[in-house]
Amino acid sequence: MTDKIKQIFEHFMALRFAHIKVADPYYKEWQDRFETGIEWQKSDYSNRFALKTLAPDLYPDDKDDFFIRE
């Protein structure tokens, strides 16, 4: 995971899942999503809005777009 993606991941988790501890399996699931570039595809509209807000230059404008980071 690049430093930029790690920062987005950390901000995303603090924004959307502040109650989830690092040792929680759900935290690891989201970490894996960011590491493999599928966080957008595995997100509902609320999470896609959060991702777009955190990194408007990275994620698609259309919340329905298929998008996988490479």
C-alpha cells in the first residue's frame, strides 16, 4: 500500500469506523480491500461518498462506476 493510499485508508477508517479496533477482523477486511484496490467496489454509497470526499482526484465522480485501483 502506498503512503497516499495508507493515509486515505486511515482517514477513512477514522471517519466511517472509528469504533472498530485495529485487532478487529473487520478492520483487517478493510485493510485488505485498500491493499488490493477494491475498496470502491466493496463500498456502499455512504462509503463511496466518504472515499470521494477524502480523495476526489482518485475516485470516480459517478457513484455507480465500476472502479478498481491498480
